[in-house]
Amino acid sequence: MAAPRVRIAPSPTGFFHVGTGRTALYNWLFARRHGGVFILRIEDTDTERNREEWVDGIVDALVWLGMEPDEGPYRQSERRARYQAALDTLWDAGHLYACECTRDAVRARTASNATPGYDGLCRERGLPREGHALRFRTPADGETQVHDLVRGTVTFRHETMEDFVVARSNGEPLFVLANIVDDRDMKITHVIRGEELLPSAPKAILIWQALDASGEGEAGEGEAGWGEATDLPAWAHLPMLVNEKREKLSKRRDAVAVEMYREEGFLPEALRNYLALLGWSPPGDQEKVPVQVLVESFALEDVNHSPAFFDVKKLSHMNGEYIRDLSVEDFVARVRPWVDPATERGAGRWVPESAAPPPWPEERFDAEVFGRLAPLVQERVATLAEAPGLVDFVFLPEPVTDEASWDKAIGKDPGAAGLLDAAIAAYEGTEWVAGALHAATLAVGEQAGRKLARAQAPIRVAVTGRTVGPPLFESLEVLGRDEVLRRLRAALGRIRGD
RNA sequence: GGCCCCAUCGUCUAGAGGCCUAGGACACCACCCUCUCAAGGUGGAGACACGGGUUCGAACCCCGUUGGGGCUGCCA
């Protein structure tokens, strides 16, 4: 295959949608697989809804996911002259006509029609182009076939296609027109996009062919004209991503922002790997595979036809696997991305890309202490954002006591006070390392006729505030004898009612 | 309503006529490991929507039914 040129064409109307991410990934994989070019094009013809800052978000998200565009971002807003030229050509060749019908008027006229859609009222009225919406004359007979790499050939009969609008009455081009002019100019070879765009493919083909047939040799000012026949791109319509109700993922209802997953501590390589699985699968029984394997084995022909549910649970599990694959050093660096070498302190950020401050006063943080707990934390989290909650008791002046935990392990345990007492006595004299603390606690438990599991529970809650957390004895070791004893005595004080 | 797409465990999928007693993964259940929680290990339950064909033989091919979804904007 000659080097393909593919593109993603998001419109900057909000955050980066996971569906756009999946489409971008398949485009990117295809480009990498065949030594092609991956292009980013911003479709910002709808000036009322587009905002420039969203463009940065799109680029950031792509870079974060490891799919930096080879070309672009191009912007449709900078290419108005090209669309006007195309409109001129189409108008001059008679493919377009001006229309002044409002949507409501059309609806009122056609409500009882067997085949709804625009009824062609303005078709032969000869309205002037200025100030009117422009419609494309679809042929009355025949059909247009879309040769789709994932779905095969899809046929649309022209009689079922209405005369669609290609330009607004203010002269601005619409999606179908701008999109196709860009794909021609940018020499796009494969249009890989969501299935919801399949119905617009025959319209695109009609425009494409009209442009091919019109305005022979009209190339002016060094620009390519429309007379040269250009190869139609190959189409590939990907299955949609849906929610649990099997509806198209919606920005309103569903958690679809890549930025959100990023802030919650999902790893880009994990998200990318998971996204690849939505509509396709790598060879063999392995789902968690290096990106290189994805690139080497990806094929549009193997893409599924049916919609895929975006399952956060499965994403989380895979993310946990990726986290556990990290070296401890990498894990620490990912959780806490930047540390001032002079002060050994972070910059207030914890979870990688989140602006959220840590749950403890930053000056109480100790990188060395965190490093000791890190391996224990690493195998217990599915996302990076869960990490601070597992170590907060170490850096907080006082543990945040979960009352349900207190009630369960201490409140309802008549022997808790005695056990804490005994633990204090034992901890005062023991060597302060995890192994010795383990042995000492075991002994305290035996004295009280308890197994370790029951003996450690009140101690854990007294010291960390919760019944769950990293292994207790390592936690105690890191906290230090004085602080542990202080917390145990404080708990005792609370039990005895102060 | 019209046009179009889709249909294997709850979910993501493997399966390209005999390899299928339908495989893997997430979730779920049980057990093991274990200082809690995880992680890990072992095992379990769990699907070819339905009806007709074609064929010696169908999850795989064809037709229909049913069900779901998308589009039907002077949004993209």
C-alpha cells in the first residue's frame, strides 16, 4: 500500500471524548502500521460553538495518549477561501440551488409525506445565491455505493436522499462540504470515523464526484482546480461506543472526558490499550499487549461491526495491571510527578495531572517515607488517585477516623482497650522494625486469646483511622514509635471517655 | 414514519462450514494465600435472539421475524 494519509477531525466544542480517542487510535494504528501520515484537523466551521482553548485540549490529549499528529492541527476556519471556491464551482455547474425554506415550513408541508425530508420546493425557483442557504441537487435516479472496509458495500438509493444543505444563508459552509473539500485537498486516502457518519458518506461521494466533473482546468493562483478527478478515499466506519443502555455515549450523561480519566490517575498506556479493545482484538488470548503489538497486528478488516460498551470496571482492572508493571521508582514518579530537589517537596500536585492538592499539609510530606510505603501502595490501587488515601495517615498530624471503622473494631469490641494497653506496653520495649512489631503484636494477641487478625484490628483503627490500609507493621515502622504510642494512648483516652 | 447499521456469556471479545462438549478477559461466586484490604493462584456459574432454508454437516452462508442503535439540523 502506498503511504496512506488519515485524519481525525474533531470539532472543538468541549473536552476530548473517549470516542474521539478510540477513533484517533484506530487512525493512528492504521497510519503506523502502513507507514502513513496521521493528521489532525479541527472542524471549527460552527463559529458559535467553537472555542480556541478546546483545540489545545485536543492536542494535549493526543500527546498524552502517545498519538501526536504528524500534521496539523489544520483549522477549517483558516480555509474559508477553499470552501467558497468549491461552492462557486458547484454553483456554476448547476449542482446547487438557493433555498429559503425554514425547517418548520418544510416540516409542515411534508408531515404526511411517505418519504419525508426536503420536498424540493425551491429547486426550480431560481432564487439568487446571496443570502440563501444552498442545497445540493441529489440525482433523482440511481444509487450511490459506499465501499466500506469494515462493513462492505452499503447502497443508498438517490430517491431516498433529500437535497441537503451545503452552505448556510450567511455563506458559511456546512460539515459535508468543508469536510470533503479538506479531504480532497489533504489527499486523505482513508476516512476512518464513527458509524454515525455512515449516512453522510453518500452525500460526500456525490459532492466529490460533482467537484471532479466540474470546472475543467480551473486551477488558479497555483491552487489545484476542481477539474482533476481525484481518487475517492476508502471508507471505514467504526462501531460506536455506547453506554449501559446501549445508547451513543453522550457528553451530558456519560463519563466520556479523557481529561477526567487522566486526572483520576489512569495511565495513558492503559487507556490506549483498553480503547484498542473496543471493536477489535489483538491476536491470541492476550488483551494486555504492548503498543507495538497493536501496531503490528491492527487491520481495519478485522474491526467489529457492533457497538461496544465502554466498561470502566474493565478499564480500571487493566489500569491496575499497568500500575503494577511499573518499577517502584516509576510508580513514585507518576503519583507525584514533580519534586523540588532542594526542598524534597512536591508542587502541590499529587495525582499526576490533577490540580487537586494532597490531603495533608504539603510541608509534612516526606519523600523518603512515601518511598518506603510505595511498593505496598502500588499493588493495592487500580488508579493513581487512590494512592493518597492509603498513606494520608502518615502525613496527617492526626489520623482521620472513620467512625464505622472505629465502631466495628473498637466500639463493639469490649477487649479493645485491654488490647491497646498491652500493645502500648509491648511496643515501648520492642525493636522498631516491621518484623519485631509483627512478633510483638502476635504475642499481645496470644495473651488476649486472639489470632493476629483480631489483634491487629483495634491497633490499625487507632493508628490509621480505618480497618483497611497498607500492611500494618510496615506502617507502624514508618510512623515511628513515639507517634504510634501517642495515637494508641489517644485512642485509649477516647474509649475511656475523656 | 423513512433510510441505514447491528445481533456469541451481564460486559468486551475469539470464532472466517467440520478443530466448538463454543475459548479468553472484566464483573460475579467459592476456595487457597494472608495482620486488614488488595494483589496473586485454583475452581465454578454464565452465551451462539427466534424461525425457515442451503449443506453430509451452520455460531459461521441465504431469507424472514424480533430486538437494539444511528441518521433524518442553515450541528459535527
